[in-house]
Amino acid sequence: MPNFAANLSMMFTEHAFLDRFAAAADQGFAAVEYLFPYDHNAGEIAQRLQKNQLTQALFNMPPGNWAKGERGIAGLLGREAEFREGVATALRYAEATGVKRLHMMAGLVDLKNSQAMACYRANLAYAAEALAAKGLDLLLEPINGRNMPGYGLNSFDLAASIISEMALPNVKLQFDIYHCQIIHGDVTMRLRTMLPISGHVQIASVPSRHEPSDEELNYAFLFNELDRLGYQGFVGCEYNPKAGTVEGLGWFAPYRRK
């Protein structure tokens, strides 16, 4: 049975961020993820995790100036020092929360540009080494251009080729089924091919990014496929509730922590 993690950046937004941990636990989640923890004290987050017996499944490394539209800086020339500071910051939060995997965002950059790709690979190698020293995985997530126009890592094939070519044992794919369906389609065959290099899975309905219970994907089938393929990692619920978080959790009833 898949091990679901509530995404607290999108779910339970009826509550203040630090109160979302208890809200998720009350609904039967055993794990949580979110985009960024950096606006909050790491110790306070750790306390909420411990109090509610929650596992921290994932969060992103610092993305640059998110409020001004930046979506990662790993591929941005001239930002290498800032990137390394971000790695150090992420590792401090990782130590506090016990998370075992961090996502590195490429940024709004053309990775077909050789200089941008060289910058991205160098930053990837630096981050992977720093995370490996702490026993952590570094994740790369392809993101579709409809939701994030201009994002550099916009192909699962490109991500897989980078992972293969770099051959760093703790660098893995973040397989977001929602993004895969929009970018490529043929989700099941890609899962069968790419799950061995994947360290995290995320879900949402397509095309509306709501609960994984309707629209064009058969998630009951896909959850069974994840089990059949032997996936042991977390499945992040990175979706926008259609009409209230709790009201939309009917799909989750069979998977609740007892």
C-alpha cells in the first residue's frame, strides 16, 4: 500500500502553516512534505513533526527569490555562491527534521545552452556530494511548462539522461505523475521504466491538479501499479483541494493511518 505524504504547501491551508502538521495527522497521514520550510524555525518544525508522529518526506532546497518569480538557481550562471549557501541552509533543516531527500530546482533557464547546463551539472555534483555526506538523496523533478513556463528541467527523458550520465548514487528522479502526464503522457510505461531511478513520487489529477480521484488518470490502477513494482518510497499529495482539504479526502479513506 502506498505511503502517502500530505503536501502542506497545498493541503490544509485552512490552517496556519505550523498548525497543518496536526491537521494532517488528525486525518490519518503518517508523513508530510512541503515546498519550503525556511520561513519557520527548524526546531519548531521538528517539534510539530515529533508531537504528531509524522515523518518528513521531502522539501526543496532554497529556490532564490520565489516571491519575485525565481524557481531555483542551480542552472543560473553567477549564482554559484548563493547556491552553495542554500545547500548549507537546506542541510541544517534536514538535520532538524530528519528528512532523507531534498529536491534541487533548476531555475528558469534554457538547459540546451551549454554554459547553463555546465553550471547546472556542477551545482548538482556539489549538492550531491554535500548531501551524500549526510546520507541524503538529491532529487531532480521535471516540471511541465504550462504550470511553470521556462523551467529548465522540463523533460523526464532529460532528467533520466542526466542521472545516468552523472552516475552519482544518491541522485534520483522525483517522479511527479501529474507533470509526467502533461509533458509526455504514457505514465504507466514511464513508471515501469523509471521507477528504479526514482526516489519520490507525487500525484494530482490531470488537468486540474485536484484530488487524485477523477479526471483523466486512473489513480486506483496507478497505486496498484506502484505496489506491483515494489515501490517503497513516499507518494506526495501535491494537489490543490477542490473544495476544502478534509471534504476532498474521500479517496484517502482506505490509506489512513489507523
